[in-house]
Amino acid sequence: MFSIKSQVESGCLTSVPPKYVFDKSSSNCISSEAETIPTIDVSLLTFGTPDQRSKVIQDIGNACRDWGFFMIINHGVPETLRDEMLKGCQSFFNLTEEEKKEFSGKQLFDPISYGTSFNTNIDTSFFWRDYLKVWVHPNLRAPHKPAGFSETVREYSKRTREVASELVRGISESLGLEERYIEKTYDLEVGSQLLVVNLYPPCPEPEVAIGLPPHTDHGILTLLMQNELSGLQVMHNGKWVPVNDPPPNSFLVNMGDHMEILTNGKYKSVVHRAVVNNKETRISLGTAYGPPLDTVVSPAPELVDCESYGSAYRGIKYRDYLVLQKANHLDSKSCLDRVRI
Ligand code: OGA
Ligand code: NI
């Protein structure tokens, strides 16, 4: 399967090929209100006074409930490491197709996979993105090229995992649970971490193609960063809110499907999509945190409200959920519908 990068660089694409035309008409309403995704100073979780800490936990709870997305600042991941990681990813995609070939045609649980669109075996229209996916925890096998990349991936994964753990503790408390409840119940310390790097080359007709169609993410939560170009849009109150000017050195955090399951729907996994532009290549890097692959995630009994409906989701092994998601169209109804009771 040809990468979209190589097709764009061949210089032959003056319009979007039919296979890449994506019909956005069913939901394409862009929010005109000046709404901004909340920003959370996560350093207050660790270094704040008790009052600041409880305030930030409350803010996290509100952001999770009202948006399912928020930005974090003062997270402690050095800017130099973020830059190095972006450069490393760029250099990976800049390897020749021949050099990247050993990572392509891989299966869902292979340690490293390089490809295009989402699942080219079933995608009815293709997405304007190439990807690199690396399972970075509990076992890391990062690409051995370009030189030095695997060390950067290792360090970046470790540092972002620390931030994610801190956030999960804050989220646990925001739900009225013990700080370590979520990480202990779902074994997050030995959990899975999947790094997904998306490369969106410039597109001659950005309005007729899509980088990533509307979808939700699997896992507990995702941390996302990008190069200087925006493209992410978040569904909020039935409209798309573009994430245009994230604060410098921030990460975007979003709740995953397994957060929705374990909170019994209190914190929803929110639909988002990536649009493309006709100017420059956009790169985004997501790291998804989840439990170990064989852990069954079901609603935490403490969060099942007996007076109302009881459990709203059936338990499912993380591994089986991932298989289910991959076998479905990414932009079809959320895979969560398969586990709703
Ligand atoms: C993803 C994703 C958004 C972006 O990788 O799941 O939603 O902005 N990426 O690239
Ligand atoms: Ni996503």
C-alpha cells in the first residue's frame, strides 16, 4: 500500500484521488462560538498547597465531565525532549519506503507497525495520513532506525507515562475514589502504552479529504502533542470545536473508551477528528494508556449507581476490545456501542 506521503511527494496529485474522498456531510457543523478547551496546570497536583490541589482536582473533574478533553501545562516533560521526539518521527517518515518496509504489513499486536489510513483491508475511503504505531509499554521495541530514535522513544514514553499516572490519580480523586483506585484496580503500572504517530502531508483539496474521521480512542486516556500545525477538532455540544492555538509546550488529554466504561459513563470518551491542510505536513503524536491487554475492564462498582440503571457497560478484555475496534470501520458508530448494556 502506497503511503500518502510518497504519493504527495511524487508531485502527481493535483486533486484528491477518488479513493480518498471522504463525505463529511453527515456532521460538519463547526462551532462559531469562541469556546476553548480548559487548560489545567498539572504541577499543582504535585507541588500545590492542599487547597490548590483540591481546586485542580475539581477542575480536572469538570473538564472530564463537560469536555472529555483538556490541555495540560507545567507537566514536566522537557521541551527539548518533545522537539527531539518530533524530529525523530519526522526522520522516521523520511526514510525511504524500502527502509520502512520491514515495519509495514503488520498486525495489531506486533510491536511496531507502519502504514497508511486505518485498516486498508476494510477502509471504504482512505484517510490522508500515514502512521507509525509502537507498543512502548510494558515491553518496548522501538524502531532501530533512524539512529538514536529508539532512545528518544524510550525516554519520551517514560516521561509521558509519568504524567499520565499523575493525571489518573487526580482523575480517580475527582470521582471521589482513593487516589490509587484506578491504577490499582486496572493494573495500570504494568499496563499498555501505545504510541501513535500521525503524519498528514499537505492535501491539494483539504475540504474533500480527512486525516482521521470522527472516532473515539481506546484506552484510559491519551496524551497528544503536535508540530506547529493544527488540525484536531473536538465534538462539543453537537459541533466541532477546532483546537487552534494550544498553549506552548502543552499536551492535549482526552478520555478514552475505557475511562468511559470504568466510570460507568460519568466521564465520556469524546468524538474527535483530524482535518488536513494544503500548506505543510502536520505531525501529531498520541500516547494511549490502557490496562494490560488481558485485563477485563468493567464499571467500577463504586461508580455504579444502584438507584438508577446499574452497570451501563459489560466488561470486556482490553485485547478483545482492540480487536473489535480494528475490525470495524473507524468512523462507524463507536465501538463502545458494542459493550453498552
Ligand atoms: C488519534 C487522533 C488526532 C490528531 O491519533 O487517535 O485522534 O490531531 N489524532 O492527529
Ligand atoms: Ni483519536
